[in-house]
Amino acid sequence: MQRAPVTKTRSLALCLAAYAAGAIAAAAVGRLAGDRLILAALLADLAATVVVFAFSLGLDNSSIYDPYWSVAPVAIAGFWLVRAGTNGVALRQVVVLGLLSVWAVRLTLNCLLRWKGLQYEDWRYSDFRRFGRMYWPISFLGFHLFPTAIVFLGCVALFPALGPAARPFGVLDTLASIVTASAIAMEWTADRQLRKFLAARSREGGGHQGRGERGELLEKGLWALSRHPNYFGEVLFWWGLWLFGLAAAPSWWWTVAGPIAMTAMFLGVSVPMMDRHMLARRPEHAGLVSRRSGLVPWFPTAAPSGSRLRRTPRPRSR
């Protein structure tokens, strides 16, 4: 959605101000829960979300919230690590914080690199402006509060993983490391392949070449095995964090609610929403829906006869 011109530098400065204000509010509210560390982190998380929403409302752009997804988990993990009273730094803590930081930095930078500034709002949000005055209640509940709750639920597994766990680093931790690192690598690879594809298509003006690397739809690399490999990498990342928590304290198995909720959100909301968006702009995407996995990378089925639809002449972003 196009708005009044605002430089990207100024947009980033305003976004940074929003998160600085959110951090101050989180620190103040988190103190109210005292030593109840999970409750304290939850209250702080909610307070920061409200502040970021206030900036979204004031700047009339819900995309201000986008970096929150990757910034909040690092803050929550750091808070628990400092307040848990651990004796020294265990190998599990180093590995978990290292992987979490790599994931957060990469995802945040990817978000900011693709963000064009405050004159644009992501289509996932702007499409809901058709509801008029109900847009901002929808934005608060659906675009701000709901993802905050899902991410926090996924972060709960970090509490036993970062605490003074009795169990040493073991085989399950090794598996968790492999799963989490693989998830980060998959997200990075999928996003890099998508950026390369969009850049090539933009240079060629949408091109009139066939499908594939120079065509209308991305069907190379990881995207040949899944319609949304970046989403799968994100889901897998949260399952990896849960495995760390399980390795540290098996009695915390119930934190599996986090990755389950994350998986359900992507399967029930993100994948269908992106597919509808693609189908509305590129009817030939229907062919991918019929023969390619929506989330888990897998071998595609054979294209049905007559499934190739006429290519659209103009390029649009995925």
C-alpha cells in the first residue's frame, strides 16, 4: 500500500524508536512479577507489544511490528539467562543462545532489507483495510497480539534450556543442534533463492521466457520441493528449540504446545493466505498448488495434462 513519501532512513529511525520505547516499557512492567520469571517475561512481552502497536497506529503502518517476531525471543532468552541464577555458562546455553542469535540477526536483516519504508505496508496487513474502522482492532488482535502469544509459547521451551538444568549436554542436544541449524540454513537458502529470482525477473522486466529461473514462478532449488520452504524452515526452527528444552528437562515436555501452535499457524493461516495472494495475481500458481507440497519439502507430483495456464505479462512480487 503506497503512502506519503518517507525516506527509508527516517523510517528505520522511527522503527528503532518504537522498539526502544517497547524495551523500556518491558523492563518496567517485567519488574512487577518479581521472581516469577515466566510471568515476568510474559507481562514484559505484552507491554512491549502494546507500545509497538501504539507506534503502528500513530504511524498508520502495521509493518512496524514485523521485526518483533525475531527480536523478542532474544530479549526473552537473555532475561531468563540472567535471572535464572545459573552457575557459570553451560555448553547447552552457549549453543542455544548462539543459534538463536544467528536466527534472529538473519531474519531481522532479511525483513529490513525487503522493507521499503513507511510509505509501504505489507499486503498481509493492507488487504484488511477494506474493513474500515475495524482495521486497527483487527491489527492489534491479529497482527500484533496473536503472533506475540504464539512466539512466546514457542519461547517457553527456552526456560529449561537456559536454566541450571541437571542434565548435561547429550545426544538429544546434538539432535536439537542439527535440527535448529538445518532450519536456519533452510530459511537462509530459501530467502536467498527468492531474492535472486525476484532480482532477475525485475531486471528482465518480467520477461517472456519460460517458467523456472527466468519465468513467472520460482521453481528452482528448495522452491522445487515446497511452495513455502522458508515457512518450513521457520517451523522446524521452533521444533529444534523445543528439543533443547526437552533435553534439559524432560518434565517440560508440555512445552511442545509451542511448536505445535507454530505449525498450526503456518498450516492454517500463513500458507493458505500466501497461496490466495499468489492465485489472485498469478493464476498459474494453481499448477503448483496441485502438484507441490505446501510446507514440507517433498518430491512434486506430475503436472496434470493441460495445467499450464497463460503467463501474466507483468511482474509482481511473490
